[in-house]
Amino acid sequence: MKLVIVTAVEEFHKDVLKLFKKANIENFSSSDIDGHKSAPSLLSTSSWFPAVSGGSESALFFSFTDESRIDALFNLIKEFNSNLETYNPIKAVVVPIEKFI
């Protein structure tokens, strides 16, 4: 069993749900989060409020599942990201689980 964590901008929320379903990951949790990127200094100084950094509406998903489903999910995410017109790819990481109850 491993923990898979997926993040995406809010506009891909429904797409991530479809990817989880296609990978047969039916048990997972999600949460709304704010994503942040370090802006180039020129962009920051052109803001009306340069000291305020706004976040992007994003979503975080996680699931405790087996490796075969995670492999399927990663393949689906790679395919999805290869067809993007923007630079906001879905990101995913896997964390091994040492113990669980």
C-alpha cells in the first residue's frame, strides 16, 4: 500500500476525478487549496499590491492504494499532461507507507 498525492488547478478538478475513476481508485479524499508560484520580480512590481501574493485556486487529492492502480493513474496523468495547452500540469507523488491500521 502506498499514498498517492495529486495536485491540480481547480479547472482540472473534474478531470482528476475521471482519471482516478479510470485508474480504479475509488476511495480517496480531496481538499481545496491555494497554489502559489514565485512570480518574476518584474511581474511582482507591476502589481497594485506587490507585497500581497495571491494564490491560484487548486485541488489536492490523496488516496491509500496499491501500486498497480498508482501506475495506471500515473500513465493517465502523463497522457493528460501531454495534451495541455497551458503550463499547469497535474502533478503527482507517491509516498511509501511503512505501517497502517
